[in-house]
Amino acid sequence: MSRSPSPIIREACLEDASILCKWWNDPEIMTHVGLPNGLEISVDQVQDLILASEEAAPPPPRSKRFMILAALGREPIGELNYSNWDPERQVVSVGIKICKLSARRKGYGRAALESFLVLLQDVLQVRTVTLEVLARNTPAWNLYERLGFHRVRRRKGAYMCKATSERLDVFDYHISLDRTIP
């Protein structure tokens, strides 16, 4: 596989609300995170989420959303976020989605997540990063394991898909940033 150009990561802003809304409401994008009908959310609701993290005091906020842009053309191709930041324990949870279907499986997710982990370590002094992923999302958990995340546990039936009432298994992962990321 040829290596894609490094993606650009920037904070989400109000102008991103329409693309985030489009992605979050797209069943093809959201099915792999257990939302086969999307989030059914409005642009105004997305703007409110972005504003909430911008207005959090004191900075930095406990959660924040970021955009992943293709280096060439600076086109939005996905999103990252951190949440539940605990400065005392130096722990944070992360989420990532490559939303532009043609950008998937080209190395953008790995490159973006590697850069994001460094940013979290440098800016928030994070030492441990956690995440969760649906057990059936094999490409995602394979990526996390290649980056050095360790599977902590499998929670059977931990997530209920509202659209289908299906109970889905979830894997919990963590990585210690006290070491070099592969």
C-alpha cells in the first residue's frame, strides 16, 4: 500500500457543522459505529456541540472535536475527538472516523491518530488514552492494535442499536503514552 500524504488536523469550527451533520446522518458512514440510521441530528444541534467545547471554562475543555483534512486540497475527510479528559489522572478517551469513503483504508486514519496521540500528550499531558469500538468493526480494532493499543475487555451486548434493537459487543482499549507509538 502506498503511503498517503499526512493528514492535517485542526479544531472543528462552526463552518464544519454542515459537513459533520451530513456525515453523522449518513447511514453508510455511521453503520460501523452502530448507528445504521445515522444520528438524525440537525446542523443547529451540531453547532451547539461545537460551541459547547469552545465556551468551556477553564480551557482546555473536557471534550473537543477536530477535523481531519487531506493534505492535498485540504478537503475534510474525517473527524477526531477527545472526551472525558481527566487532568488529575492524565487520562482521556478518543474517537476517530474517516468519513469520506474514498479516503478509507489509505493510511489517513493511522496517520491522523498517531498525530492526535502526540498532540494529546504534548498539549494535555495525557499519559493514558482509552477508546471503545464495536467488536464487529474489525478494520478499526486492527488499526488500534497495530498502533499499540491493548484490548482491556470485551463487553458482551454493551451497546444497543436503537434502529434494530440488536445488542452489540464492544471492545475497550487503552494505550500508555509513556512509550513511543509504533
